[in-house]
Amino acid sequence: MKRKMMVSAAVLVLAMALVPAQSAKEKKPKPPREPNPGMMSPAGAAMPKRWLPVDDKGWTILKPAPDSRVIYVSSRQGDDATAKVYEAGAAAVGSDPTKPAGTIHPFKTVSAAMAKARANRPDWVLLKRGDTWRDVSIQAVQGRSKTAPSVLGAYGRSAQRPRVTGQTAAISLGGGPAGISYVVVTGIELYASYNDPAAPDYQKAAADGESGRRRKAMLSLSVGPRGGMANVLVEDCLLRFVPIHVGGPVGVMTDVVLRRNAVVDVYPERGHNQGLWGSHASILLEECLFDHDGWLYQSVPANKGKPGLANMMSHNTYCTQMYCTVFRGNLFLRAASIGNKFTANYGAGSVRAVVLDDNLYVEGEIGASMGGNVPGPLRWVNCRILNNVLLDIGRGQPTGRTLGWGIGATDWDGGEIAGNLFLHQTSDAVRNVWGLSIGVGQAELKEGQVGARNVSVRANVFHGLKNARQALSIDGCRHVRNMTFAGNLFQFAGVPSALVRTDGLGGGLVFRDNVYDSAAEGGQWFVVGEKTLSFEQWVKQSGEKGARKERIRFPDPQRGVETYMKSLGKEPTFAAFIAEVRKQSKANWRKELTAPVINAWIREGFGVKRVQSP
């Protein structure tokens, strides 16, 4: 306890120290960690992919194997003493186990039902839609193969998912020495009502008392030292006040997919927290919703003493030492601080092949971060940030700070930042603003040492970032090699700010075919070191070919979430948008409320298209 108090105190001191300055550059850098082979990308790892077919609406198609057992569970109608275990295709089960054809005899308790599911077999355990279980922790069972996985899911005609609630509402996949493979979890709600101030059992301890206090509500996917994890799918699950933890210090993950889930309102009772924690993991995160994670209350004087105050170390997602990971088509809304926080803490090559593609980020105070923390050159290998839309970053001021930062990407070794839209910072109160920060994060490199190289920044749009210090900043230019900026639209009509700020120019930086406009005075559009430059001076000193000084007349640059809602005939507010996307489920899926569709509509307002994704 004493140690925990000391750590918490240290974290608080650091957080308080950063609030006035509000600049990561003013922190004293952490000392580099020794390289740790066990925390690096494992040999032979591959990019994750869906491993089961989907229907015309994008939902995974599941069919039992001929030898599958089907086990039903109902908290209201079940009876452990009279329950039956069914064979696939039995008359009562029919062709679709999720909609039984006849009268079935379900179990009452999840534990009794799970005891009938066989390891390494394609057995299905289905919880009844609309039913509720309190303080249940479910351990998933390994299936047999990619074509014959085990299934933990839902049955019945109700649109409401089966709910596991209380202090210890949890599902665990893996965690043992052999890891786990060939598992599907679908259509379950985990609700930590213990953490919901609006719930009648708020702060009511689990039924088993002390042991309940040692466990937490969570969806965990854990690799094992001998078996790793392969062919795991979590789809259409709702997690309220419940985080996801995925990965582990050893083992390899292959085709681990989380898609069309919602993770909302996760907050720390003390310290910091996030909707998704990833550690040394490889995942495909697709079309999920992360909203209002890392905090319960805004960090302002009026909320002093309340639990779950937003702080700079709580985020929608927080991932360290990731490899072969794709975040595609997700909604990252109202993060406590950062929408996607990544760290690479063990030197060169710490993180490999992370892709952020076609996600929508709204509010929070920082969009995405792939840099910072422990310093060191060339830590991020072949990462890509593509086709994302960032709107109103900073507007909600969850931590009480006045940040509105888009994407930070330092110490990269190969990669691409392309097709992203940095838009709509309109708040007068948010005054520490920029779009993209790139280059080298460590100030003290040896002469000639390379900190970042082989990075392409192209076809991005910077528009309407009120109070921006600049659209693009580049640091550590003496230690950058082959970093290209091409075809970007720097459009600050109405924003009297610099467009590009760099601590130097040279052969390591290449600029071409960018289009520039700013409401700043003509001699202050660019900053190199301490000197401000006009467009003409910039072209001469940077050597940029094909640069244009032009104010682009976009078709409809005011497009955002609110105007999109209006286009759908719905209430044109961000609050109404939040309410609608939180209703998404397999029973109520609306494609028009997904990030790829919204992003495409916003791109049309700027007359631009997606860049090619991997």
C-alpha cells in the first residue's frame, strides 16, 4: 500500500508539473531503457486479418460443426438440475442455434453451463438475450480449429444483449501457460455497474466479498508463454465501464480480431485507465466505438475530490510494444486525453507495422500519438497513419488543459502519414494547437546519428485550426534522413498562424507540390529556427519544387459531425450523435453511423479521396 501511495504521488506531481507548461517538450526526458528481446516484435509475426467469412452486412458467419455441443443459459428460465446439452442440428436447436427451433432446457448459471463445454472442441455456450447475471467471471474454452471454433454468444429474439453485471463482470480468453486459440465471443454485454454512479448497486461489493475486491470487471485476451494466441474473434460486444486488456510479455498473437464492439465510460477510481490496454500484442481493431474512456468527470476545480477525474495519462486506447496491428474504421470519441496512445520503450525497432486507417477522432485533447515517452531513434518501424479524420480536438477540455494536438509521430524508421484531415478547432479557450508533429524526439543525439528516416507525409489536409501555433512542426532535422512532404494542403484561411515550423532545413527533408495559404502576415507563413519566412523565401530556402501559394475553394469545408447528423435528418448536435452511435449493435446496425461512411462524406466536402491502404 505504501508503495502504491508513493507511485500515485509521483504521478500526481508529474501531472501537476505539466499543466502550466502544457508542452511535452518541456518535460525532462526519461533515460533510455536497455533493449529487451522479449518485448520486441516476434519473428514471423504477420499482419492480422479476419479469419471467418462475413455476410453482406459485414457480420461474421458462424455455423456449428457436426459434433458441436450447444448449451443454453437463462437466468430467468434456466434450471441447472434439469438443463440439457444439445447436439448440433437437434430438433430443438434447428439450423441456427441462436434462434432455437423448439423448446429448450437451459442452465441457470453460467458456471454450470461452461462446465459442460469441452476443451479443444467446437462447443457453443449461448446466453439468453435480455437476461442478466451478476458478478460472473467467464473463462472461455479453446476450440478445435479455424473452421471449428468454440463460441460464447447469445440466443433469443430480443435485441438486447445478455448482460453480465456487477463488480466482477468479466470474460477471460487465455491467461494460462498455453494461451488460447480458435475462440469466438459475440453479442455479450459486460457492465461494471459497481462503477456506474447511476446504478442502484454503485460501489456495492461483489457477493463473494474480499475475493471480489481482488478481481476487476474486464475483457482480457492473454497470451501464454507456451502457446500464444491465434484465431480469436470478439464481435458485437458492449462494454460499459469495463476495459479490454490484450497481450502479454511473451507468446505470439495471430489473427486476433476485435470488431464492431463498443467500449464506453471506462474510468479509473484512482491513477489512470483506458478503454483498451494493449501490451506486446498484434490485433485487428475494426469498426469499434471507444467513447468517453479514461475519465468520469472533467478535471476542473468544481469536481475536486470526485473519482475518475480526467488526467493526461488516461486515454481511449493505450498500447505499448505493439506489432502487426491495425486500427481500421473505428470511432474514437471524447478521450480523457489521447484517442490512441502508443509507446515504444525499448530502443530501435520496439514497435513494428502499426496501421491507423480511416478512423474518426472527435474531441479528447490529442488525436493519436506514436512518439514521446522513452526517447531513442528509429523506434517505430514501418508504421502508417492513413485516411483518418480529426475533428474538434481539444474542444471538451477533459483534463482542464487547453491542448488541441492532432498527431505526434517521432523517431520513425520507415512509414507513411497520408490522407488525413486535421479540421475544425474552433474553441477560443483551446490555445495550444497544432496538426502534425514529426521528426526526432530526443534532443541529444550524436553528430551524424539518424533519429528518423524514410517517412512520407503526403496528401493531408490542414484546415480551420484556430489558435494553431503551426499546422506542421518538424523537430531534430539534423538527424532526419529521407523525409518527404508532398501534396499536402495547408489551408489556414481565417487562421493567422504559421503553416510549417521546423528547427532546420537540409537534404534530409524534401518538400514538393504542397499548397499553402494563411491569414498570417505574408512574412510569417513559415518558421525555420528562429526566423520567419514568406512563401517566396520558403521556396528558395527549402528548395521545394511545385509549391503553390493558393487559397483553395473547397466544396463544403464546414462539414463535421453536427452537419452530418443534419444531412441524415437527425438532431444536428454532437450529443445526438453520441446517443445514436452508442445504440449500434448487430440488431440495430446502421452503416451510415460508421467511421468509413462519415469520413467519406467529410472528404467530399474537401474534394479529396482516400489514399490507398495496405
